[in-house]
Amino acid sequence: MDRWSGPVIEAAKEVHRVLGPGLFDTVYKLALAEELRRRRVPFARNRTVPIRYRGLVLATGLQLDLVVGGSLIVDVRSVERLGEWHRAQLLTHLRFSGCPHGLLLNFNVSAMRKGVWRARAPRPP
């Protein structure tokens, strides 16, 4: 586990305790950012990461919900259940961003511990 996952998960639990499930993910993103700010956890919101293809930088980049401490991507969702597509997307974000760790947080759960999925960046071939 990395340095920032624990504090982010604790902040997510507090957001979930106060707001509960059933809201749009944008609400949880804003509330989580506020909770992290209150806890003095360093983060950046809505960071764009370029996609490079054969030496070109494509006009469209990846939009990351939160990057905590410069090394942890936090992807916030509010869905019935996390699917393989959500997990694959986080792994792709890790690969293009260079961040070593990621958290996928689904707030549409009865208890926040059920909505946490951790990932490490795939190792280069």
C-alpha cells in the first residue's frame, strides 16, 4: 500500500457517512476534495494527462478525477457496481499518467469498504 491510500479511504468513509449512497459522482468528487482539503492531504482535481501515440500528442487527453500526493489516482464513481470497464479505465489512467497507485471509489454502496478497489500501475514490458 502507498502513503496516501489510507488517508483517502478514511476521507471517503467520512463523505459516505455524511452523504450516503445515491447521489451523482460529481457530488462525491466535490465532497471528497473538500474532505481532503480539511485533512490537509495534497491533491489536484481534474488533471489532464496527454495521450501519446507514435510520437504524437493527441488533442484529447485523459481527465483524472483526483491525483493525491502526485502519486495516487483516485477515480470516483457512483454506480450500481464496479465493472471490468471501470477497472480497465483506472489501469489505463495509471499507465498514461505514470502514477504508481490508484483507487477506484464507488459511493453507491451500503458501506464504503465495499466500494474500494486498489490498483498498481502495470509493469512495463
